[in-house]
Amino acid sequence: MRHDFPFTQDLVLIGGGHTHALILRRWGMQPLAGVRVTVINPGPTAPYSGMLPGFVAGHYSRDDLDIDLVQLARFAGARLIDGAVTAIDPVARQITVPGHPPIAYDVASLDVGITSAMPDLPGFADHGVPAKPLGRFATRWDAFRQTAKDPQIAVIGGGVAGAELALAMQFARPDAQVSLIDRGRILDALGYTARQKMLAALESAGISQFADAGVAEVTENAVVLTDGTHVSSGFTTGAAGAKPHGWLSEIGVVMHEGFVAVDAQLQSSNPALFAVGDCAHLTASPRPKAGVFAVREAPVLFDNLRAMLSGGALRPYKPQKDYLKLISLGGKVALAEKFGTARSGPLLWRWKDHIDVKFMRQFEDLAPMDLPKPPLTHALGLKEALGPKPMCGGCGAKVGRGALLDVLGPGDDAGIITTGGVQQVISTDHLRSFWADPVVMTRIAAVHALGDIWAMGATPQAVTLNLILPQMSSELQRRTLAEITVAAKAVVAEAGAVIVGGHTSLGAEMTVGFSVTGICDDAPKTLECAMPGDVLILTKPLGSGVVMAAEMAGGARGADVVNTLEHMQKSQGAASLALRDARAMTDVTGFGLAGHLNGICSASGVAATVRLDDLPVLQGAEELAVSGVSSSLYADNVAGAGDVSGPSGARFDLLFDPQTAGGLLAAVPADRAEAILQDLRAAGYPAAAIGEITAGAPRITAI
């Protein structure tokens, strides 16, 4: 990933709420030179609260509800860290995310929303589902809606949000018994006309109302009221007001009832830390918690973040005194209320739907990465060398197998040397960055390089780190090196090895590589000893090249990308041990399954059959391949894979997909295959038997 100017400042957006989503979109269109942007969010998507009742009612799908932060971060040129912030040190300007090295910032902004969890209510933590954060609630509700028999539902909190959810749930499951519970008056915050209309809607839907009702306990099958009444419920949710996340009170800035107090410029008492949306309290002009304010804070926050990072002047946010409330009534009917006036009907639902869909569409029409345009006069062959798409990162940026075979000839995954009677293997590998978080890239690059050692059946021993950083200030160099070093040491230590040195330099883009050695207690595994009848076992699913090529073009679902990254970061150390009885073994990386299997076939003088239906495939990869997505290395892999035949289609194409930190491919004796598979699966690998070694000249037949 290249950028035009050196990075000198770190901007960190904590949370993927509505305001930050809009900031990322604006940043993609108007970036500030020299700023490295990071967004931290627990998950690859952020649900849009305006469409939640429609999703609950079944009017929208989960994809309709979610803002894809992976695509948005790519558009903004930002790195996305998948994790939940648990602490901020505003003095050291460091952010804590479990499982990730500390993240430094020059300017940061909070947009983490609120929670409706009820930690003091007995049983709620075990049996209740808070309505906020929205993502977990949406997932749990979707499962309940589709599978529950004789559904009974209780909503604790009789405000607008609770009543809206109750109506949506009743509409989605007309056979359900829905109860709405409040310790005070139901819908007390609404004006008279709007309240009467909503009460009538609740009555018409058959929703049981429990007003002035305290809750004593939540059990697996009921909500127990303080007067002893048991309200039956197999799905209990809490929508009783806005509660701040507990960790916010520990960040060392002025708070207001647990919310971050901000001034008119949206700054906390620490000028480098901003806060917006429901997690913030507007001290200059207090307002209720509502998405409309978060959306309208975005232009002001965008300008003020840029001003803080460039030495400019900040401007104030001036919220409107009242706002139009559009409230869903279950079916495709809505109620509108403002200044005490209320109307309801299908036309208002269509209006609300138009507003919500328009809001979400702005996060979908994001321009993909384009190829550089050659000048009018250019050297012969330039267009062909550029190719039809931008060059992929990771193993998608490798030199083609055919070119390597022509120059270097065939070889095993690592070189074998003998010193003092001890057999040692040695290899080196590096990756051109394809993901903006250096921690994730380091973990993937380390697992990828160690794969050559594991493929030889060796134990990793010593490692050197070879690093090219993009041009950046000395302070950002220090921050980035600190993150990379922590990540590298953790992966290498888990493998049983140590980092003994390395080399760093600056360049056009980040490249992470490792040179590795390993010790062989037994004879090294090579490509040469596969025999007819051996079973072919693959330890990781295919498709990382397709998924990351689509991600680079802004066309992959964020959840699929995060799932792919998780597979890439998974160590193959335990898999190598489970495959100690393999006759021949390699790791599947840049040349794809076909290219690496061809290496075994050519070295062993055998052929192979691959069952396409048995190939493990990454989530989303087959659909992307069907749509025509492929890595920029795909054509070279087809040309360099040798004699490969089979039925055309997406699964056949995935045989040539370049893998980064891919799985081990082993030829094992048939009588050991099932036991080995059981060991691999017990160790957490989605391993599969994908075919057999057969007699004959080297060729691969897919069936």
C-alpha cells in the first residue's frame, strides 16, 4: 500500500459509529497529507441504528443494516483494527486493545455509542440481550426470529426505543407473545398526540404492557417483576435508557454522568481527544441521545480534526433545538413527531425508508482503486506489464512459477544444510503489504515464512526480521517498529524460535519479511517421496488471493476479509506435528494449490487426482470467483502449473489462486489419513482430504 507523502501524524478513530463512518467517507474524498488514519472497531461492520427496527421486523436484511468498515477504511486509506478498546491513556496518548500492541495517537476521537446492558439486574447478563450495542443484538434476534417455536418475548424499557422494538418483533413473529415492561409510565417522553398513537399501535398489535413495574430478576424463561409476577420470555432484551461504557470513566477526562463531556468544538477536557455521538455529552448545548445529532456532528468533527492535525482554527457545533422523529410501528407504517405535532401512516414509512436507504447508499458507491494511466507516449509493452488490474499484495505479488523454474529450477520449500551431523533447514520470505495494520501484516508474514520450515517437518529455531517501512517521521517510525516487534516476537515465540536480528530501511511501501532456520529431528520432508495411493490432505481453506483481490478493489464483504485474515494468521506448527507421517509435504502459497501440487508430482514422478467438491474454501471466495474476481497472479499460475485438467468453474479456478500463509499440503499413507485428519481437526484446523496420488506422468486431474 503506497501513499504520496510521508506520515507525520496519527489520527485514531475509536469506534465505527455514524459520525466516524461519515468522517471516513469524507477523508477518502479529501485526505490530509501526512496523516495516518486508524479506525478501531469490534468487528468489520457497524450497524445503522435508523434501520434496526426495520431489520427486526424483517423489512431489511443484515447486509442492509450494516456499514462495511473494511470497504470504508480501504476507501479512506485507513487501517482497520478489529478489536474493542478497553482503555485510553490521554497523557501518554496510547490506546489499549486486548491482543494488539498499544496504539499511539496524536489526535483521537471517540464514537463508541452506548450500552443498554443491565449489570445490576440479577440474571440479565446470562439471559438478557441488550438492545445496544446493536451488532450483538441483531445477530441474536435474527437467530431467535428464524428458529423459535412458540416465541415469547419481553422488552424491558417502555420508551420510544423499547416500544419500537416490541412492535417490530410482533410484526416479525405474529405468533409471538410480546410484553413491554417499564418501571414508570409507558412512552412517557412523547407528546400527548404521539403517545396516544403509539399506545394505540401497541394495543392493536396485542402487546402486553406492564407499567410502573420493577424488574427483580431475569431467568432463562421469564422476567420476574418485583410484585412476584412472572412474565414469560425466551428472548429478553433491555432498551431502558442510554448507559455509557464503563471503561470510559477511567480515561482521565472530565465526565458527565459517565459520558465524555465535550465543549462546542466536540473536544474533551484533553484537547487531543474528541468525542461524538451517544458516548458524548454536549456541555454547551445538552441534547438527548439521538442519531440525528451524530450525523450532523460529522462535518464539524471532520473540520476540527483536520484543524488540530494541521494547526488550524476549530469551529463550534450548533445542534438544532428539536428534530423530526420518525418512529416505525412494526409494519411498513411510521409515526412522525416534531414540536408536539404527530402524524402516522404508510406514506411516512416510505419517507423514512427513503431517508435511511439514501444514508446507507453513500457507503456503497465508493470508487475502487484504479490502474495508473500511462502517458500518451510510452515504451512498448508498458500496458501489458501493467496488466488489467492493480498488482495484488502478499503472495499475489510473487514472480510467476514459470519464470522461477526457467531461471532457478525446481526445489523444496527450504534449503537443507548439515552442520556437525545436525540437519538444518533455512529459508527466507517476505510480503508486499496488502493490509494497512502493520501488526496483522507482521503476523501473516511470520506465519508465511515459518510455513517453509513447518513444511519440511522441522522445528523453527532462529529468525531475522527484514523490514521496509514507508516513508514517515522518526516518531511514527518508532511507533510502527514497536508494534511490529511485539507482534513478530509473539508469533516467533509461539513457534518455539527466537528473533536474533534483522534489518530495516525506508521505501515506497511496507514490506515485511523473515529469514528462518529450523532443526530436523528426523529426515526432512521433501517433495520427492509421494507414492500412488497416498491421500492428499490440505490444512487451510483456499481463496485468500481472490478475497484480498476483491478487497483491494472495494468489492469484498468486510466479514469475509476479516475471516480470511484470521486464517492467514493461524500458525501451522501443530499441523506440521500432526503430519509427521507424511511422505511428501509443501505449503500452499503464491503458486496456488495446482502449482505446489505439481511440484510434488514432478519431484516424485507421480500424478494426482483432486476432488473439487472436497476442497475447503474460505467464506465468500467461491462467490467472488463465480463473479470473475481473480488475483493479478492468476494467469501466471495457470501457465506455470503444468498439466492440469478438470471441469471449468469457480472451484477449478481456485486451484490456481495464490495463497498467502496458506495451509500445508501433504501426501500421507492411506491407512494413516483418517487418524491424521482427526488430529488436525482436534487442533483447530479445517483440514480435508482433497484427493489422492496416482500412478503416471506428472499431471493433475480435477474431478
